[in-house]
Amino acid sequence: MIPAPAFLTNPERFMAFSRWAAPMFGAIAIILALAGLWLGFTAPEDYQQGDTVRIMFIHVPAAWMSMFVYVCLGVSSFLAFVFRHALADAAAQACAPLGAAFTFLALVTGSLWGRPMWGAWWVWDARLTSVLVLFLFYLAYMALRASIDDEAKAARASAILALVGLVNLPIVHWSVTWWNSLHQGASVFRAGGPTLSAVFLWPLLLMGLAYTAAFGSLWLVRIRGEVWRRRAEAAALRAART
Amino acid sequence: MLDLDAGKYAAFIWPAYALTAVVFAGMIGFSLTHARRWRRRAEQLRDADQ
């Protein structure tokens, strides 16, 4: 038995659930983002970083999502690989481009923040390099998926690649602890509580939730598209045989 | 009060926000287009099958 709610294992129930859940998550994302941006742009400048602190409200949530989406990719790939679950495979396939987009945003907005603060667009330190590797795993997943015509073989090969890539997640997370790094350490999810001032913490958390809700909405939309694609291709195959 | 004056850091802050907006617009656009295209195709094939 697959330990998942019934709507995740039955395409019909999933389609009925996602029909209202996708727009609902989208609306929640817009409300949270507006609130987060309002608080972010009414917060005072940081005493050290000045106005550049406002890049944090879009950079840090993108970085969180780059890892969270990969966890979703890994779990979906595991369910698809072990249980041969078609909907889990569709979920894995649907979230890879979103994860790549969030990781791209984390890298570029981080670079735009790093240039005025560190004096460099890019440094080959452990955090930045491991996030770049994460981005390459997303690209490799999509490239591998697209390069194999047989849907079942593509699902298995890409699931193995996604599971191998999970090894990189703890490296990304603890890179700033294990190695000397220009990148600052954890300041929100850390033992002893956040070190950020509340005027920056609240907009950051709201933007983090907005990004999560946006991902939830877009993921559901993309899984629905994938289910329809597979239905269309199955119907086309049936029509060709008759 | 909204503080939209980024001062000397405007050249870094606004491109970061603009790029984020563009990437989100792309994610939304591609996701909706992909889903709608295949929904229409699946419905056409289902109707033709019946």
C-alpha cells in the first residue's frame, strides 16, 4: 500500500481536488505576497546593508523553495520508482521545471545581492557551488526525461537521477557550517530561534509562505496538464490502432 | 510609509525584483498554457472516440 491520501493515488479524485485547490493556493499566494511586499518596503533600511536588505525578501524564499521543491521531486520519484505510481511520476515531472526556476532565481538574486555586499558577483564557495550543483541536477533531470522516448524507461531513469541528487540537499543546507563561507549562516531556521529582527522576519516569513503557496498552485496546474497529456497520448494511440 | 527609494543600490534591487516578476510570469504562463493545450487535445480525442 502507498501511504498517501486517497486523492493522491486516484487520478479522478486528484483532478477533482486540484480543480479548486490550485486557484485557492494561487489566491493565497497573491494575498501573502502583497502583505509581505508591503511590510518589506515599509521596513527600515538595515544598519549595515542599507536598502539591499530588501533583496532578502525574494532571494531567501527562492532559496528555500529550491530545496523544498527538490524534496518534493525526490519523494515523488521514490513513489514512482518503488510503487510504479503514474500520478507520482507525473508529479515528479511537473515539479522539476518549477524547482529549476526557483533555483535560478536564488542564484541570480543572490548574485545581485552579493555584488554590493561582498564586492563580487560570484564566489566558488561551498553554498553557492552546491546550489549551482542543485540547479544542474534539475536541468539534468529534465534533459534525461526529454531524451528518452519510452515513457516508462524515462520515468525510471529520471527517478534514479532525482534520488541520487537528494545527497546534495544536506550539503547545501550545512555547507555554511561545514566550510568557511562568505555566505551567512542560518538566521531563521536555527537552534535557539531566529536572529533576524521582527521587522525583517515577518515580511520574510510572509514571502516564504507566498512562494510555497504559489508553488503548490503551479505544481497542481502542471500535474493536471501532465495527466491530460497522458490521457491524450493514450487516446491517440487507441485511435491509431483502430 | 512605503520606501521605494533604493538610493545607490537601485541598480541591484530593481533588477532582482524585475527578474523575479518575469520568472513568475513565465512559470504561470507556461504552466497554464501547457495544461490548457493538453486539456483541449484530450477532450478533442475523447469526443472523436465517442
